[in-house]
Amino acid sequence: MIEVAIDVILLAFMAVVALAVVRMHDLFAVAMLFAVFSLLSAGVFTVMDAADVAFTEAAVGAGVSTILMLATLTKTGREERHIRSAVRPVPLVVVFTTGALLIFGTSDLPRLGDAEAPVHTHVAPRYLEQSEEEIGIPNVVTSVLASYRGYDTLGETTVIFTAGVAVLALLGLRRRRRTARTEDDH
Amino acid sequence: MLHHIVLRVIAKFIIPVIMVFALYVQFHGDYSPGGGFQAGVIFSAALILYGLVFGLDNVMDVLPADLLKTLAAVGVLLYAGVGFETMLLGGNFLDYDLLAERATEGQHLGILLVELGVGITVASVMLLLYYAFVGREVDR
Amino acid sequence: MRFLQLYNYEIAIFLAMVGFYVVVSRGNLVKKVTGLFIFQTSVFVLYISMGVVLGGSVPILTEGAQRYSNPLPHVLILTAIVVGVATTAVALALIVRIKEAYGTVEEDEIHQQDQYF
């Protein structure tokens, strides 16, 4: 019961932060709200028993992504240009229609946490039961990630490498000045 | 720089702790939440902290960009290399059972090497992203 | 009454729609990237909500635990988070280059400058 309460409170905070991102014009504050949103989602993941995912979201979202966004803001400027009428009708209608369709589409999903749901009865029990004797490590998420679905993880590593190559091609690295480094203006 | 002295002292305490924690998360990923991705990001966070407090030139001395580019490629090649090794031993691609005498030991070794490759690539790419973004000159 | 049992999904859809609104209605490119990030994270919340099992524990095999949460959505979302940060980094790098080329990151000013070619 207490888990349900924590879950609802954290999700309500996330909704408030998301609405604040819409309204704010100071982009430095938006970057900070970005980090807060990511940390709250890490909390939600922990309450829903997803420890590895919470770890990764907290490190990546509230860590590296925020640093990159702040570094971008030093180059592009801190203020968003004010627009006269803050609420535009056409995007609002599109967003409401999409949201209503999605809520209608998810209305016949199984109840949250139902152990007999189809998603829990086909492949997952096989991994959970056979992982002990086939692989022998306690963390089932690591064994699925690195062994059962290892090929996908190879693709993911290649995607990270490609993103590094793409950013280096776009931005390049600073050439180190071989001359005097005594005056350091940092 | 005297007004940054609190930051410098605290950073000197904390950066080694963060690095050791990253190594713990990397190698303990079999028994507790963790693994290659988390460890790589935490390790790069330690070095980004060093770069934020002491300056970009200093952190580029510690880990030069050429070394990081090589390490990023080495991580991916380590992962693919484990896969090709199992093919050379007669099995399928990334079939870890063949890497040791017993199947579970082969799986342990395969997962260890693969997660190490992932951790090396993620750490070097995150640090390279930091170098590229912060090193870009502002000409206004 | 049915809706109260699916509140996680509904709040995740609400967050996704807020992110979608930020992308569609704001002209500043950095804010659009923030909206995309909100959308992405709320989709992750939706997926992880599907993997919860009531009375289950973290999917790490321990003595004495009967039920575990489904590990497959965790694996999928782990991959998705890291791919998400990679694409966000490339998007921010493009924004830095756009700023250097056009002098602005507001969308309509960029379109105005493009019309003169």
C-alpha cells in the first residue's frame, strides 16, 4: 500500500515538473528541471522493482545528459524568446486527440501487477527458471542482457560508438596549444 | 583560484572514491544491480568532475583524446572479438559455452569480458562527448 | 473503476503528451530537445509499469523469493536509455553547429534566413 502511495506521489511530482518545463523561459532552469525529472523517474523505477534501470537512468539522465545540455546552453544562450500568446490552439487539439486515443487504446490492458498477464507467462518464466543452471549468475537482468540477448547489446555498443564518432565529426576536438600554459584562464 | 578551494579539496577526496565505486559496479554486476553501462557512466562522471573543477586542459593531459578514441574502438572490438572467438572454437557467434571447460564457467568468462568491453566503450565515449562540447571555442 | 487500476499508464501517457506539446508548440530548439527527453522517459515509465508483478521482488535470484518481476522490459529499457542519451548528444551537437551557422536557435528565425537562398 505504501508503495502505491510513493508511486502516485512521485508520478504527480513528475507531472508538475513537466508542466513547469512548458511554462518556463529561462533555459538554465529548464536544464535543472530536466535533471530533477530524470531523478524522479529513477525513483519511480526503484519503486517498481527495476533496480538496474533506476541506476542507469540516474547516472545517465541526471548526470551526463544534464552536463551536455548545460554545455550547449553556454554556446546558444540562456533565454527562450517570449511569445505573445503562450497557448496555441492547434497543437493543443492535436495533443488532446492523441492522448485520448492512447488512453482508449490502453484501457483493456491487464491490471497493473497481474501475475497472469500474457507478458509474464511466455518467455520470462523460462529465463528466470533456466538462468540458474544455464548461466549461474544471480542477476537475471545481466544474464539476459549479456548472454541470452547478447547480440542486441553488441548493436547498442556500436550505437554508442557511432554517436561518439558523429559528435566528433560535428564538433571536433580542441587542439592543444603547445605554447605557454602558465596562464590558465579557467 | 582561491575561491574555488573548497571545490578542489572535496574533488580530490571524492574522485578516487567514485572511480573505485565504478570498478565495483562493473565487476559486481553479476550479483547486484550494475554492469557495464552504469560503470562506464560513473567512471566518466569522475573524470568530468575533475575537468569541471581543474580545467579542460588538465583533464586532457590525464587522458588524451587520441587514447580515448582508441579505447572506444577497443571496447567494441573486445565484444565482437569474443563473438568471433566462439565462432573459431566451432560454435555460433557469441556462444559462451565454448570458452571454458564447463558451460557455466564459459558463460561467466564471456559475460565478464563482454561487460568489460561495454564499460570501456561507454566511459571513453562519454568523456569524448564532454571534451567535444566544452572544448568548442565560443566566437561571438 | 477500471481506470483507477491503470493509473500508471494514464499518468505516463499524460507525461508523454506534455512532452509532445513542448516539441510541437515551442520554437526554441533546446526546449524541443527537452520535450523529446520528457516523452522518452515517460515511455520508459509505461514499459516498466508493464513489467511489475505484485508481490514480486527485484529480478535478482535470492533464497526465499517466490516471485520476481519480469526482467525483459528492464533489459529493453536499459538499452533504450543509453541509445537515448546517444541521440540526445548528437542532437545537441547539431544545435551548437546551427547556432554557429545561423546565429540563432529559434525555429522561425532559421526559416526566415533560409528563405533568402
